[in-house]
Amino acid sequence: MTTYDIITLTVNPALDKSAHFKGLVAEQKIRCEEPRFDAGGGGINVSKAISRLGGTSLAVFTSGGPTGKMLEELVAKESIPFQAIHIQTWTRESFVAVDDNTNSQYRFGFTGGEITDEEEQAILNSLATFKPKFMVASGSLNEGLPTAFYQKVAEIAKKSNSKLIVDTSGEALKKVVEIGVYLIKPNVGELAKLIGVERLEMEEVNEAAKQIIAKGGAEIVVVSLGPQGAVLVTKDSYEFVPAPNVAKKSTVGAGDSMVGGMVWALSQNKSLKKVIRWGVACGSAATMNEGTQLFKGADAQRLFDWLKSK
């Protein structure tokens, strides 16, 4: 069996569709240009980002119905190794539409189909067959999955001595830090919820992240600050990296690209100082492309080179 240093998990992937139109008028038929299709969902996007940096990962994801078949074809077209776990319900779709008249972007997402107990066990059994150095669980949970699902993934990661990176939100994130993982990537609002406060100011982020670390929730907390950049916090270090000023076309997949850049850098044994800079570089580079395309490797390299002096 082929071994992989990195495995990504997407339990609620999406067939991403994006298109352009001119003029949004209520109750009128909106004519869209030919759509673009991309394989989407947290872990799949992370695997795509790793591939753009020259790395390799195994993408594990659920797949159902004709949309799932198309999703698999799109992942294969990216030359990403994958293991699809087939489910009864169709893989969901998401839609991004850009109004060329105003350059406004509209994002439509749908909930994932219900996952049965048997399908949930199939996902966990699949993960348990691998012993990667890094395991990435990213994205939302389908209906039917308990909010503690990522806790079960964390237990598998610990048994295989894998470092688990989790990028999710809400109760799923709150539950997984109860058991403890290697790295989490909340935004400021999500971090505030984790420590039980309504909001956090910038100067409070470091201490809030250290609270999570002190309780064993994570070894590394990376806090996304959106257009301001990101911070990486460990029990004895704090690293702030400003986001470079780029011409933004879409924010779709920017967070996943950031995770992909960091995981790739970790797999290359790069310092944490470089890890967070690769993350910010990839996340920023993703915003330079339209729709759901993520980033170009050359853009990420150029932005990283600029960030090295920051």
C-alpha cells in the first residue's frame, strides 16, 4: 500500500460551480456565462494547494450521486491521489456568481446530505488504515454526523502518531479542542467563542490562544485576521505576519489555501516562522484568482519571498 506523509479529510465536499453575469434584477431571468467547475470542500482544497506547491497528499472524501462522480473526475484531473468513500446522498453543490457590472460576488452554499452511521464508520475505518505524519480535517460536517465527529478523527490520529490539523468552526471546533490536536486555525470570532467571550481585540489574541494551548487544546494556534494577515501562537512564541496588498478577485478557498501552505511547509520541516509566511502567501495568492480556482504556485512563491523580510 502506498504511504503518504499527508492525508486530508473532507466529509462534506462540494462540486463548486462559478459563473459571470451582468446585472442582478429581481424576478428576471439572469443570463450567466458558461460555468466553471472545480472540486471543492476544505480538505480537497488543502490537497489542491499542496499539489500547487509541488507536494503530494492523499485526499479522502465522501462522494455520492452524479455530482460525486464529477467531483472524483475533477480531483483526478488535478493528479491528486484520492480515496472516495461512497455515500447514498448526492454530493452537494456550491455556486459563486460575479456581477460584471459591479464586480460584486455572490456565494451560494448548500448543506450536505445526511451521513448514516455505517457511512460514518466507513470514513473512520478508512482513516485508520493510514499512518501519515500529518492528517488534516477541514470543513463543515454533514447532517447526521455528531459535532464530536472530529474527536473520533483525533483519536485515530493519536493512535497512528499523526499530527492532526483541524480547520472547522462552531461546536465541531469546540469539541475537538477538548481532546487536543496539533494545530487549529480559527478566526478571531471563533477564537473568542472558544474561550467564552463575545469578542477579542487584536492585543488580546495572543493571550486567548495561549489559554487554548495551556489547556491542551492545541500545540499551535494560527489565528486568521482576514485582510490584516495572521498570527501563529505556541506556548512560548508569537508570530504576526501582515497580509500583502494584492488585487483581490475572490476570497473563495483562501482559508483552505492558507492551511495547505502551512501543512506543506510543516511536511518540509520548515521553521514555524516560514510555516506561517507560506500560509499567508498562499491564502493571499488565492484571492488573486476568480471564482474557485485557488492560487497559482508562482504567485505564492513571489508573495512568500516578499514576506520573508516581514
